[in-house]
Amino acid sequence: MDIQLIALFFAPATSLIALGYGLYLSRKVLKEAEGSEKLQQIAKAVREGAMSYLTKQFKVIFPLMLALAALIWFTLGQGIAVTFLLGAVFSATIGYLGMWIAVRANVRTANAAQKGLSHALRISFGAGTVNGMLVVGLGLLGVSLIYMWSYFRYIAMGPETVAREATNVLVGYGFGAALLALFMRVGGGIFTKAADVGADLVGKVEQGIPEDDPRNPATIADNVGDNVGDCAGMAADVFESYALTIVAAMILGGQFFGLPGVVFPLLARSGAILTSILGTFFVKAKSESENPIKPLIRGFLISAVSAIFVFMFLSTFLLKEPRAGYAAITGIISMLALLYVTKYYTGPGEKPVVAIAKASQTGAGTNLISGMAFGMESTFVSVLIIAATIFLGYLFLGFYGISLAGMGMLATTGIIMALDTFGPIADNAQGMVEMAGLKGRAEKVTGGLDAVGNTTKALTKGFAVGSAAVAASSLFATYFEATGLTSIDISQPKVFIGLLLGGALPFLFSSRLVGSVGRAAFQVVEEVRRQFKEIKGIMQGSALPDYSKAVEIVTAAAQKELVIPAAIVVTMPILVGLLGAEPLGGFLGGVVAVGLMLAFYMCNTGGAWDNAKKYIEDGNFGGKGGDTHKAAVVGDIVGDPLKDTSGPAINPMMKIVQIVALFLAPFLV
């Protein structure tokens, strides 16, 4: 059978295997007991808050997406409009279902923790794997279906026509996924950090009570935020990176190798899905005393090493070009290096985190200064890794090599997303144990899982930023191919203006989001203070606070800020495009360069401040409640909107401007 026909059916079949595996795991998770009535009441409040938020967000988003699809239909054609909607629907589905299982797994993890680590880890990681399988399954399924449609429609015209038509409409798929991801990142990021900041400022700093204390009126909103930010937002974000790297590789592969170059990314992604599934079987605690991070790392490394063999096999026997495999392996190594750097600069107990915690002894000012310094340093090191990845990818196989390096970085997406979603599930479980007053083994197990979950969340943020940058670089390369440009001359005033505007865009975009968190957090703080003052008996535990009010405040704030940031991102490249193809190329370069550095800086700095606070809470430098702890809490509060709102939201922003530029390319030639 022809290799193209094999790819036509193997890729969607592998997608269905991933989705089937996710369904199997979700049914296993849902069979587990939810525990006591008190646990179930807490879980119900979190679940209803999360799903209510997401439902309201979709009511805002979908009319906008339909209007934009209609505009695309009349300007760029019905094929791109249909694939645009497909990408948006798949991205929304992943965000919704991933959060749906997460808010049901958290209480089951909390209850299972009473039996021991192995049981709780199996539930929390199993639910996380469901999200991972949704991302890779739907990501590859959408691209495969579009390619199948193009193949059977245009094969009579020749393989070159198939490659061209398939890749043309695939850009619409990537745009739909990216724009929906931007909405999810922006809304989820504002929700989670406004709730978190409000809860910390009044609860920890003013009242001196723990993070998940049931007396805090914002604690349910805080737990809801973990899900809408780190489950729904992250899933949509990584999904569009996953989809866009396939799109970029197929576009460039068709130009370099013809139809085999288009097929290669489909088969490589199929193999990587299978290696991710393989890795999940090794995530099992060998004993109740084992550190939970060890089985997670074990499964991840098995998945990564297996993916290397897949890439080399396909590059040798399909493309007859081993350098394609080398380029993809460069991406895998780069991803591992980024995870290591992120762990060093943000991990619990690492030198930078300990140094920031120590600096907190002299107040919030020195905590902030120390954190910013390490964040800047981490940005330089992280950018070196990305630069090396792009250079080696190009050295091996030109622009196509860069796109393959991006595919390599995302080869382990299935298990990476499992690790990421595991984080908020473990965090919620620990909070529920605390709110329900469970002691002993449950408290110890969920505390350990939560600590590991904080680490995995920080690591996956570094992964998301790095993969977004390489994906954006791949799209940048396709812009040059689409416009016929071989270079841009930044000594030309118009081009330099484009470069400056591109570099400024991430700052304007981030200012909107950070400001939104600040405004919403102000309202939460005022509400929490009011309840402590007016509802008698909260601090004594004889009266319950009104949890729903804080949820209402942050939900409204998130919906309010959805449209303007997206409008800025979509319209800016259009306006710069009026200056011509070269100035727009300069603009795209500025967005990627500055956006990459700003995202790394914000994510790493915020992560380091967060773990410095946790390091103190673990009993170091005076422990909880003292002035050192309060100073560290201030650092964590400043870092929250950076690492969980604006920093991650830059990921889809960088790619959206590239896709809009690709749409404009035919009009600029």
C-alpha cells in the first residue's frame, strides 16, 4: 500500500486510540468513591463554580468566533472558514472536557489519600492523562481529517496540488485553535489569579490563616481558579501549539519533499501518541514512601526516549533523510533542557528559590529584587536553549528543520499534559483535605502530591513557552515562503518601525491582563474584608462565609476582559501590513523575540517567588506567620498574574500574529 494511504488511515486511527484510552481512564476515575458528605459538599461548590464560569465564557466567545468565521468565509474562502471553526470547536472541547474530569477527580484523590499514595497517585495522574489524550487525540484527528478531505478531493490533480490545498486550509485550523486558546488563557488566567491574590492578601497577610482555610470567603474561588487556569487554559494553549507545529511542518515539508514531507508529520505524531501512552504505564508508585516525582519522571523519560526511535525510523525509511530525525531529536533534547532550567530556577529547595526566601528576611523589597534578578538570569539561559534549537534545526534541514524541532519539543505532549493537569487536581485535593479537616495519612499524602504538582505545573509552563516560541518561529519561516521574501533589511525605517511595534505588542498585551487581575483582586479583597467584618463567627468557625460572591466577582471580571486583548492581537498585524511585506516581517520578528523573553521572565520569576513562599511555609527561615513569611507572600502575589495570566497568554498571542500575517501574505506579494 502507498505510504500516503497508510498515513491517511493510520493517523486518525491513532487519534481514536488516544481518545479511547482517555475514555477508559475517565471511567476508571469516576468509579472511585467521593468520600464523606463534607468532602462532597466542598467538591460540589468547586465543580459548580468551574463549570458555571466556563459556560458563561463560551457564551461570550462563540458569537465572536461565528462572526469571525463568516468574515473569513467571504474574504479567504469557505475551506479556511470551516477549518477555523473546527480548530476552535476542538480547542473548546478539550478545555471543557479536561476541566470536567479534573473537577471530579480532585475529591476522589482527596478521599483515596486516606488509603495511601499509590491509590491517590493513580487517580490524579489518570485524570491528568485523560486531558493529555484529549489534546493529542483531537489535535491529530483534526489535521488528519482535513488532510483526508484534501487528498480525496485533489489527488486527481497530482500530489503537489494535494499538499498545497491541504496546507492552505490547515492554517485556518491553527487560527481557530490559537484564538480559542487565547480566550481560554486570558479568561482563565484572570479568574484564577484574581481569586488567588484576593485570598492571599486578606487570608494569609491580614488574618494569618492558611491558604485553603474554610474560613476564607475566597477559598472556593481560588480552588475553582486552579481548574479554569491550569486545566482548561493550559490544555487549549498546548493544543494549538500541538496543532500549529503539525501545520507548519506539513506546509514546509510539502515544499521540501513533496507529499512524503506532508505525510511525515502525521506519522511522527501518530508514533509519539503511542509513546506517550506507553509512558503512562510506568507512572506507578513502587512503595508508599516513594517520592511521587520519581514515577512521574520515569514515565516521562520512557515516552521521550521512545519518541526518538520513532522519529529516526520515519526519517530514514519515509523521507530517506536522517537529518529530519536529527532535527526532531534536537527539539526533544531542547525540551528536556528547558525543563531542567525551569526546575533549577523555580524548583523547591533549589539555590535560586532558597536565595529568594533568605532575601525575604529583610522584607518584601529585597524579596522582589532577588526574584527579578533570578528571573532575568533564567530568561537568558532559556533563550540560549531556544536559539540553539532553531540554529540546529536550520542547520540540519533549513526552515523545515526548524518546524521539525518544534514537533520534537511537542513529541511528549500526551504525558506532559498529564503532568500539568495532575498539578491542579493534587492542589485541589490538598485543599479539600484541609477544608474537610482530614488528618493523618490523607494530609501527608495530599501534601506530598501538591508539592510535586507545583513542580510539574512550573515545568510545564516552561515547556509551553518554549514550544510556543519554536512553533511561532516555524510559522515565521512559512511567512517568508508565502511572501517570497529571502530576507528583511532592518536598516530600512519602515522595517525598523515594524520591529519596534512587534516588540512593544507583548507589553501592551500583558499590561491589559495584569491590570485586569489587579482590578478584580481589589474587588475580591474588599468582599473578603466585608465578610470578615459583617458575618459574625467566621473566624471562630461557627459561621460559614458566602463563597459564591467571590466566584461571581472573578467570573464577571474574566468575561469583561476577553475581547480587547484578542482585538489588539488580531488587528495589529493587519495595520502593520499596510506598510508592506518587509515591515510586517520585522513586526513578526519583534513579537517572537520580545514575547519569548517576556514570557520566560514572567513565568520563571513568578514560579520562583511562589516556591520561595512555600519553602518558608515548610518551616524554613521562621516558617508561617512571621514577617519573613509575609514578605514572601507579597512576592508570590506580585508573581501570580505574571506566571499564571500574562506570561502563559503570550504563547497563543505570538502564534496568532503569525497566522494573521500568513492570511495577509497573498495580498502583500
